[in-house]
Amino acid sequence: MKPAFPEEILTAYNRKDHEAFAQVFSAFYPAVHAYINRQVHSAPTAKDLTADAFVRLWEYQGRFTSFSGLRAFLFETARNLVVDYERRT
């Protein structure tokens, strides 16, 4: 599912607005968690990796010009976290 956001949310998110980040988190968390859980087959590990993905998203605030770019970054980060996890196990 691809959430639709008003441009004001992206602008506020890029200014490190906590409420805007909470909206992005709420919209994308279920899909990111489901993706990671399908890959690692462990709910606790998926929860931890999903949290890591959103920490990285928080660190990259201010760098997105569109929600499609934000979404792509988030899912690429999730994929990379899964790959790193699989290398370690």
C-alpha cells in the first residue's frame, strides 16, 4: 500500500517535526514490518530490524523531495538490514 500525504507533511517531516514523523511511521510501519518479517521469519527480529529502519529514516530527515523517494529509501534500508542480518546468522 502506498500512503498518500499532503505536501505539508513532507515539508514538516523534513524539518524534523515529531508529529509529521509519527504520521509517516504510522503509515509505513505495517508494510515495512510485514516485508521484513516475511524475509526473516521471526517476529522479534522483524520488530528490531523495523525499528532500525525507522531510526535511519529519522536520521535522513531533510533529504527527501517526495514521498516516493522516502518510501524507496525506507524499503531499500529494510532490504539492506535483512541482508546484513542474514550475513550475521
